[in-house]
Amino acid sequence: MSGKPPALAPVAVGSEFIASASRAGELPPSLAVEVAFAGRSNVGKSTLLNLLLGHHLARTSSAPGRTRTLNFFSVKTRGGSTLTFVDLPGYGFARRSKEEKLAWAELAERYLLERPALALVIVLVDARRGPEPDDLELLKMLKDATPGGRAAPRVLIVATKLDRLPLSQRKPALAAIARGGVRVVGVSASDPVSIGELWRRLLASLELEQPSS
């Protein structure tokens, strides 16, 4: 048997960049159901987006804190759905100035708490560390939010960099993150099956049709 990971049919059959916003007044109009990706700087948000889309569209960098804007991408799935993925700026980067951190809070929190089309927030955490204080603060904000005139977005935790843990530690790490009843999916860049599972959970959370195998 080959040791190569199985080839999976891509779920995303088309994607394109829509817009960036550095201030709340620059947010583009909602064109489809929106899925936001949030997490600490350098947790792998842009990398995960590229894996889900099947090609390099979101900018990645080894330097933390590179994403400074909300970036919007239109995504078409093999099941016939159209979504908008939103890459949020990473939080928790110590070198940012106080003004930059306040600007992130104003922009990201206003988007997360007020955006009518936002249906799902995917919170990325490093599988080796689990949720850190900034992650827990974000999760609490989403849980306690009282949206006016819209349904509260669902939340899914994605544990990234799972392949950097020894195999024997992966299930215990995911179980620890899942304490309290939160939904968790573990992913790694080297495991296409985990990306397929995330797509399945993402579409199920939105009650959208699953593409055929």
C-alpha cells in the first residue's frame, strides 16, 4: 500500500478575492452566507483558508500579525452553495501598539457582533496549547452576544497543527479542548482527510448540502 494520503475531490470549485476592510465603514455589502475565521496571530488562519480553497489565495507569512484587514473571499462549492469566507486579523500579537489593538477590537468586534450575514465563526487554536486567554475571551464574547435582529452565529473550534503532536497525544489534546461541550475539529496541512472533515462539519453547521463523494 502507498503511504501517500488519499486524493479527495475538492469541495471548493471556485473562489475569488472580494474586498479588504481596515475600518468598519469599509465593510463590503453581504453577498452570501458568511463564515469568519478568527484566531491568534500565527495560528494558521490564512494557511487553513488556502487548504480549504484548494489553492493559494489568502496571503500567508511566517511573521505573526501580517493580516491587518478583514479579507473577504467568495467561495463556490461542489454542492452548489455560495459562501463568503472572511479572514479576520490575528489577535494577541504583543508587538502591536495599543492603538492597533484597539483598532482591531473595534473592527473585528463590530463585525462579529453586528454583521447580519455572519452565520458561523471558526475559532482556530493551536492543538499543542489549546485555547489561550484571548481565545477564551473571544468565545465568551460570542456566547454572551445578544444579536439584534439576527440569529447568533454558530461557533466551531479548529485545532490546527495537529501533526506537530505525537500520534499518541492527538486524541487527548482534542478531548481537552472539547471540554465544556464545544465542537472541535483537528486539522493538519499534511492530512487532506482532516480538511475534508472540516468541510463536512462546516457545511453541516450551515445546514447546506454536502457534495457527493
